[in-house]
Amino acid sequence: MTTQVLTYLFVGASFLLYIGIAIWSRAGSTKDFYVAGGGVHPVMNGMATAADWMSAASFISMAGIISFMGRDGSVYLMGWTGGYVLLALLLAPYLRKFGRFTVPDFIGERYYSKTARIVAVICLIFISFTYVAGQMRGVGIVFSRYLEVDVSTGVIIGMAVVFMYAVLGGMKGITYTQVAQYCVLIFAYMVPAIFISIMITDNPIPQLGFGSEVNDGSGLSVLQKLDSVLIDLGFNAYTAGTKSTIDVFAITAALMFGTAGLPHVLVRFFTVPKVSDARLSAGYALVFIAILYTTAPAVASFARLNLVDTIHNSSYEQAPQWFSNWEQTGLVSWEDKNADGIMHYSAGSENEVKVDRDIMVLANPEIANLPGWVIALVAAGGVAAALSTAAGLLLVISSAISHDVLKQTLMPNISEKQELLFARLAAAVAVCVAGLFGIYPPAFVAQVVAFAFGLAAASLFPALLLGIFYKPMNKEGAITGMLAGLIFTFSYIVYFKFISPQLNTTEHWLFGISPEGIGSIGMLLNIICALGVSKITRPPPLEVQNLVDDIRIPGGAGVAHQH
Amino acid sequence: MSNRSDHHQEISEQNLTGYWQSNLRLLAKLLTVWFLVSFGCGVVLADWLDQYSLFGFKLGFWFAQQGAIYAFVALIFIYAWQMKILERKFGVDDDKERSS
């Protein structure tokens, strides 16, 4: 069987599985739709959280980014995992005890204010749509390369599948589909990683492999060889960083606090039966995430070494098959500047080869000459990663609209049946908008990823943290803080990314912190404003103080209740 | 909104304060470790740690790309385990609730 037939089989079979699960787990009530009935086992929820969290960016792009950034790429590894510690210790158990349906629900009730709820909804929609657009691009890339269909057709097929299980099943359908998607994506990630680790170092564990000796008899370890090869070609050493310490510090912090404030991750902890399950579940989620996140830096170093070995100083005539396969997608290209028919890869102006970071994972099995079924598996894994995250994001968008905007603010008199109908309609509209983003990707998608984390860190995270740990925090303080953090971070990013991109260099940055890391300053600003304003305004009413006492005690969580 | 269930009215005010103070102390300890393994060993001290080596990695590099992540996983499970002990000690656990 050819690789292409295998790919159709693998991707098709995974789609059938997801649709089957969707039909089996239809949502019957708003509680099913928003929080999967509140009865998801912590291990299952951990897997679903991991699939929800690991997007097309984690699966397809992250190893590639690290591959080209070397040590500087560590910010993503620490930032996107360290946030789970904050989530498990500071937020998840308390939000579970609160036991409503959405993140704006907590903000609205804790700060006894419709304004606070709507500010939270705006933050949530902005963060989530930014994210969804990226997922759709991932689906498009996988479809166009592996199934050789048009990107638009690929996006429409993907959206149709998400539509099936998100609109029918809500959180319940999404949760059980994500469990299946996690299994597909982690298997698809690990198999090629283990193969390549054995090929290069004879060590079957990639996490140890990239510290082991290369089996070419040179006696050098993978990282030592990579350092010396890259320095010879004029690049920086792989294990040496180029970013300043303060910037690395700020970016890591913004990613960590942003992770803990992402609504589509937080809402997953509303679905477990009780408070102690929320803590355990965050631990399981991080185990499942860590399997991929500790493998990614190994894949990154193997892929870079492999790339240099196969491309540099080899003749274009004898270029391997994968090179021409990927040339068609425009993700690799070669320009024969000195007309010698030989490909030169280096840091300087004489470089002739352009390589997009996204192919480091997708093309890796081909670069390493792995069998066709491994390639097909990676395609199915990439689609699973993109779809699972897209579905989770679409759900928080639709529940914010149907629950927070309609039921809680504009149309308080609608029945549960009507609310469920509106939730399904909102999910359907959100799926279509996300599909349009995929077919007509806005040019700024890649530019605004920093937005999602920076804004979550600067707006939602402090409001949640202070709401739980600082009882005197009142609505005036929280709203001022959220707006201050949001506006500051938003303006800083817009200024350096869109208004004056030519000034986007270290000497113009505030304290030497790049737009990617500015969310951490936005967060401090939020906390300072919130504390200052709460000191000079009226303390929260007694029933809100009682609510805070109540969420601090694990006993009596009950089930997520209707109000 | 004041839906304090009967369950806690049986718990004394003293136990509630004791439980919360112990929780905060535990959080302070674990978050210190969280800060040290990531921002400490992985960022600020990383260049200095690179002179040592572990499993063939420079130590600072290993913390930034591997070690910090393992420590994060351990921290969450230690927290879940210690909190269970604290909650039983102060009688605020959720053991009797619908189990998963």
C-alpha cells in the first residue's frame, strides 16, 4: 500500500472513531453541554486536558521552533508546563468547589457585577479566537501535504467533524473524543521519536538519547556534535542562548501565568466530581503533557542534526525524495546562488536553503526514512491535535455567549431547553467563523500568538487569584485591575508588532522585555491597581465574603449547580 | 449566594483557620521549589550550572529542557497528597462525596 492510501485510511478511521463517540455521548442538558455532567474520572479528564492543551502548535511547530532557537526555545517548554503547577495549586480546586459552568461565571459572582462578567467574556473571546485561527492553519497544512486536497476542502472536512461532536455532544462529546485524540496524538509523536533516537544514538528513550553519544564513532554526544556542526556553519551554538536573562525570565513568566489563566483549560476542571479530583486531575494532565514536552526537545535536536547531515553539501540532483515532496508545499526551498548544483546550508548570506520550522516534525519520519505507516500516523496525530484544541476553544466561546451573555445578562428568563438550543447555535456559528479563519487566514495570525498568553496573564489570572486568596478584593479593584492589565499589554503588543515594528528591538523595550514577555509586567500592573483601588473603595458584601470562605473548604462541592 | 452547606457548620471556626493557614504554608514551600527549579536553575543560574554535567547534558540546559518539567509533575502530586492529609486532620475532606 502506498503512503497516501495508508494516510487516507488512518485519518479516515480516526474521524469515524470521533463521530462514533459523538453519537454515543450526546448532551441531554445544559450541565452535560457545559461541564459534561460533572462526572468525568480524573484520569480521563487529565487525558482530555492534555489533548485540549496540546494544539497544532505543540504537535507540529514546537519541536521545530526549539530546533531553530536551541536553548532560547526552553521558554516554551518551561512556560507551557510550569503553568499547570499554578493551576493545580492556586486555581483548579477552588474553581471546582465554586462549581458553576464558566470562568466568567466565577468572575461575575465573586465580584457581584455584570460589568466584571462582561469584561471577562471579552477577554475570553479574544484569547480563544486568536487560538482557534492557529488550529485551522494546522489542519490546512496537514491536509494539503498528506491528502493532497485543497486547503479549503481540508478545513471544511475538519470543521464538519468538529461540528458533529461539539454541537451534538457539547463538553460531554468533546471530553470523550479528546481522550481518543490524546491516544492518537501521543502514539503518533512517540513512534517516530523513538525510531530516530535509536537510529542516531542506539538509545530507545529520546529524553536520554539527546544527551547520549552519536553512534557514528565520533565519541561526541548529540548536543556536542550539534554545537560544533552549527558553529562551523556560522550559527550560534545550540546549547547557548541569545536572549537576555531578563527577557527569558519575563517570557517564561508570561507563558506560565497565561497558561493558568486560559479559559478552555480552566473549564476542564469544572467537569470532575469533587475538589480533590481537580488537584489529582491537574497532576495527571501534566504527566500526559510532559510525555510530549520532554520528547519535543529531543526531537528538536535530532531533527536539526539530521537536516544538516542530509542537506548541507549534497547535490540537488541526488536530493532525497522528501525534499521534493515538501518543496511543493513551499515549506522548503533551494536557490542555487553560486550555480554549482550543490545545496549550501549556513547562517550567512551564502545560504541557499530555506526551511520552515513546521516541517521539522511533519517531515522528520521521511527525513529519517521511516516506513509509510509512521508517516500516515503522524498525519492522523497532527489532525487530532488540531481538532481537539479547536473543539475545546469553540466550546468555551459558545458557553460564554449562551450562558454568560444571554442567560445571565440579556435574557435571564429563558428556560434550560432554550439555553441548550442557544448553546448549540452559538457553537455552530463559532465553528463557521473558525472555518472562515482557516480558509482565509488573517495575515496577523502568527503575530498574535503572544496576545493569547499575555492577555490571559494580565487580565484573567490576577482576577481569579485575588478572588480566591484575597477576601477584601472588591468589584472596583478587580475591574480596574483587569482593564489596566488588558489595555497596557494590548497596547504594548500592538505598538511593537503593528504600529512601529521597526522599533521592535531590545533598546526600545520597557526594561528590555519583548512583547512576548510583557504579559508578566501587565500582570503586576493589574495586581497593583486592584490592591490600590480596593483599599479606597467599599469592601465586598458579606455574602461574597462567605462565598470566599465556602470555596476555600473542599468538603461539600456537590455537583455543578444550576442557578 | 450564601450557600454554606450544613457540612461546614459542624466544623469549628478554629479548624477552618488552622486548615487555611497550613494550606498557605504548604503553598509557600511548594511554590518556592517551583520557582527555584524553573526561574532559578533553568534561567538565572543556568549559565553557572552549565559547568556541571548530568547524563551528558550541561546541567543548566538540562533543567531548562527536562528537569524543571519533571519537578513540576512531582510538585502537583506532592500537593495533592499533602492536602489530603491536611484535610483529614482538620475534618474538611471531601472523602464522603460521590467518588469518581
